Amino acid sequence: MTDTLTPSADASAGDPPLYDPRLTNEDLAPLRKQSWTSYNFFAFWMSDVHSVGGYVTAGSLFALGLASWQVLVALLVGITIVYFFCNLVAKPSQVTGVPYPVICRSAFGVLGANVPAIIRGLIAVAWYGIQTFLASAALDIVLIKLFPGLAPYAVTADYGFAGLSLLGWASFLLLWVLQACVFWRGMESIRKFIDFCGPAVYVVMFLLCGYLIAKAGWGAIDLSLGAVEYTGWSSVPVMMGAIALVVSYFSGPMLNFGDFSRYGKSFAAVKKGNFLGLPLNFLVFSVLVVVTASLTLPVYGELITDPVETVARIDSTFAIVLGALTFTIATIGINIVANFVSPAFDFSNVSPQRISWRAGGMIAAVGSVLITPWNLYNNPEVIHYTLEVLGAFIGPLFGVLICDYYLVRKQKVEVDDLFTMSESGTYYYTKGYHVTAIIATAVAAAIAVFPVLANSLPGMHTTAQYSWFIGCGVGFVVYYLLTADRRAAAGNTEVTV
């Protein structure tokens, strides 16, 4: 898949040690060459932000009863938090050249790292299915527009199975195969694919916005959309919840961003790409969402926050096909990088010699069908519940990893010891498991998911919105407290990010 370094490159005397086959293969070993530039990371985030899932999630915030400017503020604050955390998690993998599950060995142990790897892998399976379903919904629109006779087969009640229509199944499986083909060609092909996807959606969104402005006029742009139920101080808690949902939406790719930052030419290049792709890009994205949605009221007589549905209202068949296909391609792009690549590394980490990077990705692809993802993301309430549950499990993993690298390890990682089963290895701990990290993760996840599952209790519905933050904070603090002896031994050095 890429140039890797199996034996240690830093051995100064004698033969370099060979990595244990139980812990490595060509995909997990440190990279020999790191070549991604700031633009590659910029394009990565453009695809992620501009996917159909991104627009649907942003649009779901309008259901919270906030004014559009409040939604805009929530989106920007949330993405700034994501930007900061992405830089934190990017550095250890960029410096060492190893993917997320391997860098987790420093905190969880060489075998214990399978715990966060499997959790993240399973979550990626869910997201992979969700994004494939959202992209297939866009494809359904194209097919019905081109072949009106297919319309009856899009009705789940008449032609449906497991909650999805016959046409929906056909579109879903078609995209499932197309994504697998792109993934199978390797990381370099994936990089080229996403370099195209992000900018392509920008072009279509600006054209769509221009079309609506031409129809309604500049004066029709209104930042007060929908039924505004919260004003003044009463809107603050709701905005905070919206901010938390934004972070939860990006929590998956944020956690395993090391799978991509490892390819960065330098940490500076990663940070610059993150800045361009997150705060700056998201500002433009947020304005487009608000302006485009506001113009659907005067043009179509109702508020439409799904850009695919907006495109479907255009009278031109060519415009509908072009727009829907672009959104479909963009969603495929981010789905591959965020939800195919991650489980590929995660599942490969469990058994490197039996499960290759490609095999790990295909395991995720099969699992994504079995969970019937359309039932996890079919209305704003279900969207928020799904994000809260996933956030409760992702947050603790993030908190433990960040605490270990910056406060316990002081940004020092013995790369060779990440690949050895020797009992004298730094990350062998107890039979390959660091029980402290596992305890911290379990405690934090239990505390974070409780409000989500018990949201009928007083105050729990609001608390559940912060599941990622609760899990991350508790995991960070518990791990910090339980590693007091190790921190004392590590000494004090300045942390720079």
C-alpha cells in the first residue's frame, strides 16, 4: 500500500531489531516516506464537511428552535473545538509515522490497544453505513428523475425490506461496490479521489446558491429561519447543545485522524491544512448552508435544509443529475477516508498477519449493511441520539490517548517498543495490557452513556448532548489520576502543540 519501515531505522549498533509479526504488517509499520501537503489535508476536510451527512446534520440544528445566526455561531464554535483537538491527536502519529491503533499501544499496551481499535472500528462501521445510505438517497433522486418509472419502487411501504425501499437497496449496494473499488486501489488513489471531491462540491454549492439568488433576489436572504423558540439567555443552553453535537459529528474522524496525519510531510503542514479545512472552510460552508436554506422559502415555499432535495426542485434535469451526482461522489470520498480507512487499520491491528488493511476495510463494509444504517439517521431526533451514543464511547478513547501522550509520556514515544512483545518493552505493561487505561475508558464510557440511555430522567436529556465531552473529560481525569507514579517518573518538560 505504501512505503513502510519494518525494522527499526534508529538502531545505532548491530543488526536492527525486527518487529514482532503479531504486531505488524506493511500497513501498520512506520512510514518511510511522508508526502502529504497542506492541500491534501484541506481537501480531506472539504470532503468531510461537504458530505451529504454534513449538510443533513447542520440542517438538523434548525429543528432545535434556534435562529439561523445562532446556528451559525454554534457551527463555528464547534468546528474551532474540533480544529484544536485534531491538532492534538495528529501530532503523535505524524511524528512516529504510525496509524491510530498503533499509537494507542503507548497508552493501552501492545495488546490492549485492540480495545480502542475495535471500539473505533465498530463505530466506523456504523458511520460507513450511514454515509453510504445518505449518498444512496441522493442517487435515488437522480435515478427517479432520469427514469420516472422507478418512482413506485422508491416507496418502502410497497416495495421495501428491512426499512428500505427496493430502489434504495439498489442504490445503496451500487455505492457500496463503488466505494470498495476505490478503497481497494490503495491510499494514493484515495488521496487523489478526495483531492477532487471537496472542491467539486464547492462548485455545485456556489452554483446552487447563485441559482436561488437569481430566482429570489438578494433581498430574500433571511437569517431567521424556521420557528424560533429560544431567544436571549434561554437560547444559550440550546446553542451549547448544538455546539456539542457538531463536535460529536466530527468525533469519529477526529479520533483516528492519526491514520492520515501520519502521511503529513511535517506537523506544520498538518496544522495549516487543518486550519484551512476546518475553521476557514467551515465558515464558508456554514454561510452557504444558511443562505441556501433561507432562499428555499421564497423560491419553493418551504424551508429545505437538505441540498440534495433543493437540487431536486430545479426544473433542469441536467442540473439535478449534476448536483446529486456531485454530492454522491463527495460523500463517497469522505466515507472512504473517514469510515473505511479507519476500520481497515483498526481490524488489521487485531491480527496483522491474518487481516490485511484491505481485509479490515471489507469487514467494515459487510458490517455496514447488517446494521441497517437508514434506521440510525432518518430524522433529527434519531440523528442526535445516534451522535450522543457514539460520542459517549469515542470521548473516553480521545481523553486517555491525549493525556498519555502529552502529560504522561511528555510527547516521547519509543517507536520500536510499539512493535515488540518483549516483557522488557515500554508498552508491554501486564501481559500486553495497560489495565489503567482500560479502567479509565470503561468508567468514562459508563458515565457518559448513562444520560443518553436514561434521557427520560430529569435533566438527562440536556446532559446527553454533552456525552463526548463528558466521556473525554472523565477519561482524561481518571487516567491522569491513576498514572501519578508514571508521571512522576517521566519528569517535567514543556508541552508544545
